[in-house]
Amino acid sequence: MEYPTEVLPVSAAAIMRAARLLSSGQVVAFPTETVYGLGANALDEAAVRGIFEAKGRPADNPLIVHIAEACALDALVAEIPDTARALMRAYWPGPLTLIFPKKDAVPGIVSAGLSTVAVRMPDHPVAVALIREAGVPIAAPSANRSGRPSPTAAAHVLEDMRGRIPLILDGGACAFGVESTVVDVTGHVPVLLRPGAVTAEMLRAVLPELSIDPAVLSPVAEGAKPASPGMKHRHYAPNARVVIVDGTKESAAGKARALYLEAEAGGGRAVILCAACRMPRYAGCAVFSLGADAREMTAGLFDALRRVDREGYTLAIAEAADTEGIGLALMNRLLRAADFTVVRADDSP
Ligand code: TXA
Ligand code: MG
């Protein structure tokens, strides 16, 4: 179906309109504190199918269900483990998604046939108002076409979803600009599946036993079954090739510059992605600053990856991120954008 896609700035009337569309089984994009979501009534199988169609999302990749009150959890999940209660107390509402054993009321299409369901309580006034107004839990993946960088502004959503959905609620830029942290609390030990703004350190302050899934920083082996289906799909990727350069401050800059010159000599157009303070090292090169610190850089990454394509670059060379705090989320998304292509500067002669 082809829609004239409307972009409405947030207002009480716009939220009402979006809620009515959701109630009638339509798909609507809305802002959250992480990234924009592509929402539909989580309990309406046909509506949820509309999300998969609009995104071009593989049917084996499950969705997150968004709720506005913790009490809405009971209708969705079979059990709330103690580990989950502890994390919910500490970080809900907020950028934290938990994986629970699911109840039958959640349609199989939402969980892609898994026996578990991902649930998040966002901390964004528009998302919360929309869920309340619609009166149902909202299934919502990030509002990008499958495989593209997640949208952190309404303009990004329009870029990917024009003609595919009736309405985008424009609530401005997303504060964190990176998708929620995902933790599986169904097993013996809680497992971090996707790093986000609720950092591994913050999780371990509550649950010291937390383990980190190896897929956070390493590719899932061909044929292996990842704990989170989303981890096996190429993700966050612009059309341009992305390469990560890892090394000391000196060697990384030298290697990045060498790759840059090599690409330009071969007729390509390269751009360097780095922290604001590192820009002077690349005088004479095209450079995008991601931001001043790890939090800003994480929030700026997806916009920068989209800009790489808009401005016609063929190669983006990114400096590796320090994996402390939110840096783990930054490196996780960079690695996926780069399809795990990392060049170690110190290895070069
Ligand atoms: O911040 C966010 O989480 C945003 C906003 C809109 O809330 N949503 C989001 O959704 O990023 P999505 O669909 O792009 O990412 C959901 C991730 C995927 O990697 C998916 O595989 C994983 O969560 N996931 C969902 N349900 C799961 C389940 N039952 N078990 C394991 N992983 C699951
Ligand atoms: Mg996504």
C-alpha cells in the first residue's frame, strides 16, 4: 500500500491522531529517548505484519513490545524473574529492554516464533502518551528500512519510510541516539545481548553476575544460532564501505590517513569518522566529527552514517571506540556497520 506520509510535529492532537491510527491496525512512527520506533498494536497480528512489510524486515527477527506502566507486563509475560525486578526498579522507565518468557496473548509474529518476548518501558513523554492513548502495548522496531542505520530524527524516518506508512510523529532528535540495551533474564545468569545507554557497568551494579554475549563484539559464526536474532543480520550499514582502525592514538591516525589516501588514489571518496578532538590530526581530509565524548559520539553515529551516503562517500574510516561505559554500544554498532572489518594499525610495518 502506498501512503501520503504525513510528518506531524508533536501536539496533543497529533498524538490522538497517531493513537487512532494504531487502534485501527495501522503502523505509525514515533520518537523515543533511544531511536524512532515503527509502532503497531502488539496484540493485533495483522497490524504487526504491517511493520515487517514497511521495514522489509526478515520474519525471523522479533520485535520489542513497549508499555507505559509496569503493570502492563503481566498480560505479556509468563514470569517476572527476580533479576528482572531488580533491573526494572533501577532502570525503568528507560533505555533498557528485557527478554521474558512470553504468554500466549502475545502473537507469534511479534516474537518471531520464539517462546520469549522483549519488553521495554520507554522514558519519553510522547512514546508514553501514545501508548496510553492507544490503550494497548505497542510493538516497535527501530523505524529504519531493514539493514539501514537506525533513525535518530524524523527526517531519517521519512528518508526510509516515505510512502510506506501514514504518519510520523516528529519529536525532534532522540536524546541517546542508540537503541536500548537488551538483557535476557530468562536463564540462570542474566545476559547482555545488545549494549546501549544502560551500560554493562550500570547493569553489573545491580546484577554483578551479568554475562556479556560474545556476539556483542564478535561476529556470529556462519550457521550458529545467535542468542538475539538481530545480531546475525548486517545492520546499521550505509551503502559506503566502513572500516574501523584500531591502534594507539598515533598509529591509528597514521593508518586511517594511509587508507584514506589509498581510497582517493583509487578513484574513491573517503571520509574519516572520529571524536571532535581528533579532527586536527586529519587536516586536509574529509572528516565528520561524531561528537566531543563517548555519549555524544554514540548519539551522532547513525546520523553520520546516513550523511556518508547522502554526500556520496564510498568509504568511511572510523577510529575504534574505547569499550568502557557507553563506548561498548558505540563499538558494537560500528562493528556491525563495518561488517567487522577492523584494521589494526600496530600490525603495519
Ligand atoms: O531502543 C530500542 O530498542 C528501539 C526503540 C524503538 O524502542 N527499538 C529497537 O527495536 O531497536 P529493533 O527491533 O530494531 O531491535 C530489537 C532487538 C533485535 O536485535 C531483536 O533481535 C532483539 O531485540 N529481540 C527482540 N525480541 C527478542 C527475543 N525474544 N529474544 C532475543 N532477542 C530479541
Ligand atoms: Mg533495528
